[in-house]
Amino acid sequence: MIVTDEGITVYPARFAGDRWRAVWYEPDGTRRQCQAVSEERLAVRLEPVTERLAADAPNMLRTGAELIAHYLSAERLPVGRQWSRKHADTQRDLCARHLRPVIGTLTCQDIRVADMQAAVNAAPTAGEGKRVRAMISALVNAGIAGGYLASARLKDVHWQANGRDVREPRSQVAGESVRYVDPDEIPAAGDVARLGQAIGPHRWLCELMVNFAAYTGLRWGELVALTVHRIDQELRQVAVDWKVIEVRGHVYIEPPKGRKRRRTIYPCETPAGYPLAQMIAIRVAWVRQEQAAGRNPEGIMFPTPTGKYWRSSNFNRRVLKAAFLAAGWRDGAARWTWHSLRHVFCTTALSTWKLDVSDVSRLAGHSNTRVTFEMYVGSVAGALERARQATGSPER
């Protein structure tokens, strides 16, 4: 009788023609055994058992479908770190479309890197493949922690074109972070004004939306969730406490990105001369009247014509599509989006209002000041200026 380090008891053959046997206990206490005609064949059969026991992974005999269910389970995460509805829906969708068809029926211990690679390659585009890869990486980490998997190599995969058309990678400024927003990607004050005016003749409220978004830094969901009592006109402050999200056709109200509430400000007048504070005061008064009349019971600052929260798809179709064309936001190389207005706020606060990076980071709701610096300040401009001064002509 031989006992291995993993607790497997091996019984050699006792006579010619007898079989080699092994007995062990799974981490959950289940007694198991196997046998083979020779020591070599028994060793082959015990390889996965040894791996499983050494990893202390009690769930490696479960199916890939059970692994996916564990990954998607809300009970897996602490209460304070639950996924948002949007992220949870995205992860369920990626698992259902790309991962479950490949590993759903496999035993977790039989899942190989090639299986994960097949799941990533099933994505039709590089962008989708990147999201699938990120999902697999998180799933493997959860699987190892939950005792379903043992190898971290399962997440070492990437999307492969395999003959499909792939867009050339966009060139980047040497020395800058991948987060860096090129100035060409940020509309100027005049571009913002033209977009507002392209909407304004028919919908002055939408013109206010454009200028409000560009000079408060609110994200789309935060903007459409804003209610009148979140605006302090005396201090020109906006409390960003909620956002609107849309999941599977349903609208939900939940805390802002990262569940971090904040306050931001708006100027009396925009750089292009739009009287923002004055128009906000007019709109606040109108909202009070709408509330009293029962047309806007929630006091939404920027509601639909029926007094409800805007959906992004509806706003794009009914308002923005034509306005982008009329304002020249789709001419030539200009491909600005609604999110470009948020870039306008950050660059205006830094360059025109001369606010400190840490202040802009707090107003914009970035996770830290490094994000703000890497996106809008960068490193190259400072390096060039220091190099220019260092190599200047000596005084004569």
C-alpha cells in the first residue's frame, strides 16, 4: 500500500493478472476509487485526480454551465461590490452567446485553453472579442476562487482575425497614455454652440441640454435623471445622485457610475455666450409649474414631451441624428458624439477656468486624478516645452 502526498491510497497488484487500485476522498468527503491493469495506466488515470486534490478545488467535476452560473450569481460578490444592472446584463449576454455553447457541457476539469480561445474567436469583431476575453478573465478568477478551476492559464487568450477584415489600429501619440483624448476629438466652444442652435429653433429645451451637458460634465444617464431639486441656483451647483440606465427595454434609476455621488458647477455664461444660468432659472420655474399641473410629477429637468425619462436610442433618433448633420458634426473627419460634450467640460475647466486637475477630477466624477491627467493634460506637451527651454540659444 502506498499513500501519496495528496492522500491517494494506491494498492499494487497482489499477483499476476491482478489489477492496480486507488482510493481517495474528494474535498467534499466523497469516497472514490479507480483501477487499471498496470501501474502506468493507473498513474495516467490518477493525473486529473492529483491535480484536483492538490488544487483543493471541490467543484472541478461540475459542468461548465454550473461554472457560468456561479460566475453570474449575485451571491458570489459582497453586498457592497455588486454588479450594476447594466454590467450584469452584459455578462449574461456574453456568456450565453459565446461561452456556454463551448464549455456548457464540459466538466470544469476538462476545460482547456483551446476551449476558451474558441469562445473568444466566436466573437464577430475585435471589439466584441475584447469584451469576451475580459469576461473570460473574470470568470477564470472566480472559478479558481470558487474551486471550479485550477489553472490561471485559461484566461491567456485573445481574439484572432482568422481571415476576417480587421480595421487598422489607430495611431497614438508616443509617450501618452491610451486614455489620452486627442484635441481633435473634442469640439470647440463654437461647435457646441452650433449643435445647440441646430436643435434650438424648434426645441429650446434640447439646446439647454446641449449646453448644460457641455459645461457641467454630466454623463448622459446622469443628465436625463436630473430633477429640479438637485439644482442649487444660488451656488450654481448640481448634485449628481442618480442616473438612468436601460436594460432589455426597461428603464431603471440607480446611483451614478461607481456608486459615487458628487457635486459639480455650471457657469453663468458659456464661452460662446449662451446665458446658461439664466436659461436654467427659466427652466426650473417651468418645471415647478409642470409639477403643480401634474405633467411632470418627478420634476425632471429634461423630460420627453410626455414627461418621462429619455431613452438614449429615442433621443438619438428623434433629436440628435438631424442635429449632428445640421451642425457639421458629421462632416469630414469630425465624428463627435454626445459623450464629446463631457470632454468639453473637462478641457474648459482646465484651460479656460484654470481649475486644478484634482478639482476637475472631483467635478467630473473620475475615479482618481490620474485618470483626469492622462485623459486631458498628457505628458508630451510638457516634455516638449521642457526640451525647448533646455535647448534654447544661450544669451549673448
